[in-house]
Amino acid sequence: MKVIIPLAGKGTRLRPHTHITPKPMLKVAGKPVMQYILEDLRRLGTVEQIVYITGHLKEKVEEYTRKTFADIPAVFIEQEVQDGTAGAVALARDYVDQPVLIIFVDTIFDADLSVTKTIDADGIIWVKEVEDYQRFGVVVTDAGGNMTKIVEKPDTPISKRANIGLYYIRNWKLLYEGIDHVLEQPKNKGEYYLTDAFQYMIDKGAKIRVIDVEGWYDAGKIDTLLETNRVMLEKGHARKPKATDGSTLIDPVYIEDDVVLKGARIGPNVSIGRGSVIERSELKDTLVGSNTKIVGSVLENSLIGDSVVIEGVKGELTLSDHSEVRSR
């Protein structure tokens, strides 16, 4: 099986952090968001090659994946024109010669990917039932559990099963026939959508099975990134340091061993990267990067980058790498 991972986007909803860090490489519970997904692929054991469709900060994505997942063969293709998801997957055409898994890595999901080994349909689209269905593309199915169409941001509850950006296509030749068809049409709201290629497949008689995931955790905005950090900590990714030096830890937390804590109160739902120093401060529902120093501060619902200095601040902060904030 081949895998296509489109990650060319600029991550505008996570600025200023994504000015210097690719969106899928922002960390929750101590690991980049995309690492959770790549570890799932490694465990699957059937991946012959990953095709990364890169763009914004492509050098950082390539360096990270080549170093951390060197055991999985990879190729990197730059999407120079951001013309949509169908345009991104089209770029991988020369490398797809067998069934393909397509994953958009700005979310983390609980899905059993091993079903790809036994499925007899032309493909799979994974979904998650949501209450705020108006925000998503929702999938409509027939009585047999196969997709009939996707409706973008419906006004009425035609379906509450949201498209989460995870697909397996066994009939890869028909997929690319559908992508060719989409690229020949006028753009749909300014983009070429991969879901329109799926609709083409269905119209040609393909069966795309719809499977619900147990969990789906968004990492595309600051508030949802913090919420996903909480979920990952609660799901077993928490860790405590060996020394706390009189500090109080409120579970769950993720703190590297070389983090220095002095008279601090940390937690719940806090992750702190290596080399950081937290003195006389309280942190709650907060992500802190590496080599950051926080002194005499009370922070919650905050996203703090690497090599940041914060002194005497109370409230909520969003600070990218190498920032300094002091209150006198």
C-alpha cells in the first residue's frame, strides 16, 4: 500500500506559531501531531512508501520525517500552487501503482487501519458523528453503509457523520480518473476538491464503505490544539519528571526530565518541552515548548513556543519562538 500525506498548507489559524513551524509539527503531549499518525502507519506494516505533498516550510517537514521515520521509504513533492485537495493528490500520480491511503494530518484519530487489509469495497472513508454538523462536509450513506454523497456544511441535518480527512482507495485507477475529471471542471468554490473525485467514483458504480472512528481530535486551531493535548494526556501519553523540587503537579501532565521546576504549580493538562525552566509560576491547560523560561507568572489556555521568556504575566498568551514578555 502507498500513502499520500498532503501538508502544503500554511496553517493560518495557528499563527504566529506556523510562521516558523509547519502545522503538523506542532506538539501535543510531547510529540508532533503528525508523529501520532506516522507511528500508526509504522505499526500497520503494509506501507511501501509515503508520498508527502509539501509546501509551506517544506524543508522542516522533510528533515523531520527523514530523521524520525527513516525506516519508511518516502518521496517529497512540492505543491507550488495551492489549488485544493484534488490538486494535491494529483501530484502523487506517478508514485501510485497500488491501493492508497490518503491522510490529512492536522487531526489525530482513533481508527483501526488494519481493516484496509481485508476490505472488499473500492475504498473507505472514515467519519465521526458530530453535533455541529453545519461546520463540516458530512457523508450520506445508503442502507448498505456505502457513501452516496458528501454535502458541504449542510443547513439541515441530512447527516451528522463528518468527513475527517482519512481515506483508503483500493480502486486507485478509478480515483485518478475521477481526479482528472475534477481538474477539467471549473473550480468548486475556488478549489479542486478530492471529495468531488470520490463522487465521480460513486457515480461510476464504485462502493466506498463508510466507517466511524472512535475518536477524532482537531489540531488545526489554538483552542482545539489545547483540547487535543488534554485528550492525548488522558489517553496515556502523560509523563512526570523524576524531580519536582517542591513543585506541585496536578495530573495529567507531560514534562520532560530535564525541565527545571522551582516552586511551581503545574496542571492539569500541561505539556512542557525539554530544557524549559518554570519558577514560582502556575500553569494550567497550557503547552510550553523547549528551552523556555517562565517566572512569577500565572498562565492558562496558553500556547508558548520554544526559547520564550515570560516574567510576571497573568492571563492567556499565544507566543511564538524567541518571544519575550515581561510585566514590571
